[in-house]
Amino acid sequence: MTAASPTADLDVNALLRGAEEQKAARATLLPAEHDCIASMVQARMRLLDLGWRSGEYAPRDGSHFEGVIAGFTGPSECTWLGSGFFAAAGGDWWPVPRPMAFRPLPGKAPP
């Protein structure tokens, strides 16, 4: 007896269509490089307005904090491990660039 494949019900064509639709929507919303950069700057500034702190001040003392990292889909638990910043994902720690913004983990005192 063979176990069912976890991708048996996966509609690859629908996934590809969805990806193309999202790409087209991004092109409409952000038609040029300067639009993309301006959007990133505005998003970072809004995070600061909402109480996040600028990433260059992220703690380098081994404490854990929530960080926003370019290319990630949401805030990640981060820490400094002596050689750089790392983010928790999939039960492990992965090297990441300096967060754009950070804040204490929910329920923790500010660093």
C-alpha cells in the first residue's frame, strides 16, 4: 500500500496563475524601482511611528527580540549570536541581515 502524496490535491496551474496575478498586481502598484524604494522607506517610517525602533539599534547582547527583515513575510524572533543576527525558523537559527526595525518580544521588557 502506498501513502498518498501530500501534493496529490495540489493544483500547480492554479498556483502558477496566482503567482502571475500577484506579479501583475505588484507591477501596477509599483511600476518603477523608485516606487519600490519609496514604498520601503514609507513602510519603515510607519513601523517607527507604530513604536518599532530602527534596526541599527537592535540589541547585540544575546537577548531575543522581534525583527522585521527584508524578504521575510512577517516579524521574526531574532538575536545576536556574536557574529551576526540570526532569526528563528523551523526549529533552528538562521543568519539574517540586520533587521530594518525591531521591538521587544511580546510580554518582554524593552532592551
